[in-house]
Amino acid sequence: MKLTIDDVRSRFIKHFDGSTGNVYAAPGRINLIGEHTDYNNGFVFPGAVEQGMIAEIKPNGTRTVDAYSIDLKDRVQFSHVALGPCSSSRENCTRSLRSML
């Protein structure tokens, strides 16, 4: 599924409160040789791939993160204060992203 920023924006409006947030996009990347060696004078061979990620993010005024996956057609909600066990690897990835932000 190849989505555009406009696709993400229209789904954000549909699944949330009808308003918009900030859109962020990141290209896909692979390492054919090496992993985490580029900063240790090791050998790496990174390359770009067609896949990437687009996310629209907006504060909702609560202590709850509410995320929707267009690809999986699934929604997850969790507190951004108390991190307990995750119900899936997708939720774990979303929580990890939340902690970095």
C-alpha cells in the first residue's frame, strides 16, 4: 500500500476529532552489510528503499496516547504515564516511539 501525506491526513481527520496535526515522514533504509558499525569505523552498506513511514501527530489534551494504523486498520490506546506489558509488537513499537518523542 503506497500512501501519500494527503492519504494520512484524510484518515487522521476521519479517525480522530476532525482536526489536523503535524505530519512527519521518514524514508525507508536498510543496511546490507553491518549494523551499528558506521560510527565505530566498521563496514556498512546502507541503502534507501521505497518503504517509509508517514505519521500525523497532535496532542489530545489527555494522558492517553491514541494511535491508529492505516495498514492494519487497528487502533490502540494506552497511558503515556504508566507503561505496562504490551499486547502486541505493534503496540510496543508505538510505545517506544512515544517515549522518544
